[in-house]
Amino acid sequence: MPTKAPQWQPVPETLQEGGLFGVPQPAVPRPGTRLGTVVIDAEEDFDWNVPVQRCRISTTNLRQVVALHEILRSWQAVPTYLLTYPVLEDSDAVRILRRQLELGQCAVGLQLHPWVTPPFEEAPLLRNSFLGNLGLDLEERKLVALKTRFEQCFGFAPTVYRAGRYGLSWHTAGLLEKHGLRIDTSLAPRTSFAAESGPDYTAYDYGLFWFGRQHSLLEVPLCRSMVGWTRSWASPLYQALAGRRWTRSRVLGLVTRLRGAERMTLSPEGNDTAAMRRLVRGLQARGENVLALSFHSSSLQPGQNPYVQSKADLHVFYDRLSEILDHLVTTMQVRFVAIERVPDHLEPSPAVLPP
């Protein structure tokens, strides 16, 4: 039986000892650095309303990556695909990705969806889609199974990781360090999954940081933050209103429409270009000069996720993607690199702490 998970609590916004990452330290870009990176959740098609099903798994959306790369190459953006176990089991998908890897058109890493990653010892419940509810032993065995399958497919060890559904556990940081991962992308700032028995990251804001006991690992969070003319009050105002059912559709909607407090993500999924531009301006104004653009591979094929349900939606998705890439490169002077190259453009990490 899975061990009982600790009660999830928001992690203090200031990076301090005792949180999910031990004793993290801010990651500082080298002077004059303005970087972008593209991170893609390369995953199986599934019903987002019932994400724990283990049947009728398809990975056909990965057949569309060649067309995607024609767009990304225009801005010299090399995406990193974070691969789930079903993707690694699809020989055609692996063949396509290996060819793109050989051409220097992409990089690859891991994404752990526990409900489709062996061993299958937990009940297929929504709460068990978060690794923090499975216990240390089962989380580690799933990570090892995923990592082993990756190495069989590509012939080298992965260095980049994301927990499915952003489901970090209290053990994840130590496991990543133990098994040789170097970059994590599992943190979803200003977001709570508590209603589904998942982690609460509302106290975190976007920003890269180092963590680790024996080795320095880099956290590159989901690029999500609060912006608006309420400035430092944007996040507490948004969270206070979002937590009250009677204000959710009225006051919160009004505040958002007036742009007093907006929670936005650097993604063409669910965010129009104007909103992404406001997010980028807000982040760069406070010194965040490494930006991670992200989306799901399922958006490349209509009908596989809520964001792209039709061919018209797909055209909108590609338009938004092209527009934000152009804005980042042309207006904001951002240079794109693969995520595994981001540490090369940061000041050296601080010395790791003794265990």
C-alpha cells in the first residue's frame, strides 16, 4: 500500500531551507544575457478530465513534430521534448525524435506520468496522478523504469526532468540528484493542485534557482506569474479572490479584465499574444532574463487537448507561437538555446551544501 503523503502546504516565496528543494539559491544570468528556451510535454493522448486511464493510449501527435520544427527553425529555437513512458514505447515516435536529434533540431528529456509508468502498484485514482501521494519507493522505481527505457531508446542518460502534472514530492529533489538528472522543470508557480490532493505552489513565483546537496541542479519552472498594475499586490489579490467561490466569476473577472492582477503563462495554449507580451514585459522589468516557452505535443493535433479542438484552433495555436517567438527575438532581443545549455549562460552555481 502507498505510504501516507504529507499534507501539502504552500512553500515560502523566499527560497529557504526545509522546502521541496532543500536550500535553493537563485540562479543569476551572466551580464547582458537574455535567453529563451522551448519545453514541450511530449506525451500520450489522453482525456484531460480523466488523466489516470491506462488504456487506449496513442502517441500519434508526435508525428507532427517535423512541421513544428519548420516554424521553430525560423527563430533558431531548439525545443526540448520531455518524454513519457508511452512515447518511449512507440518505436515510430522514437525514430522520428532520434532523427531530429541527429539533425540538431531538438533535445530530449524525461516526463514522469505515474499512471502510465510501471510498476503499476497504485490504484488508478486522480490523487495518484501526483507523485507525492505514492511514497518514496514507488516514485523511485517508476523514475528508474522511465530512465532505463529512455537510455534503451537513445543510448545516453537523460539530464532534464519534469514530474507529470507538476506533481513534485518531498523526495523528488533527492531522487533527481541520486539518478543523475541535472535540470528540473516541475515547478508550476502561482498554482495550486490542492483541490485534487496535489501540491500547492501559490507561494512560488517564476525564477530559476539552484538546488541539491551533492551536486548543483537547476530548476527552470513553468514560466507562469502574476502581473498587473497592482504590482506586488497582484498575487495576493488574485489568490484571495480565486479562493472565494462567490467572487470567482465577478470580482476576479473584473480585476483580470482591468489588468489589475492577471495570472499568465508563456505558452500559446490558452494565452493570446498580447497577454504573453505583458507577461514578458513584467518578468523582464523585474530582472527575469531567462524565459521558458512551453506547450504540449498534443496541441499539434486537433482534438487531443482542450486548447486545440479543431483545425481552426490549430491555426490559431501556430499563429500565437510564431508571434510570440518573433516578439521575443525581434523586440525583446532574446536568444534561444536548448534547455540543457541554459546553465552555460548563468553565473557559476554556489557550492553545494554538505549532506
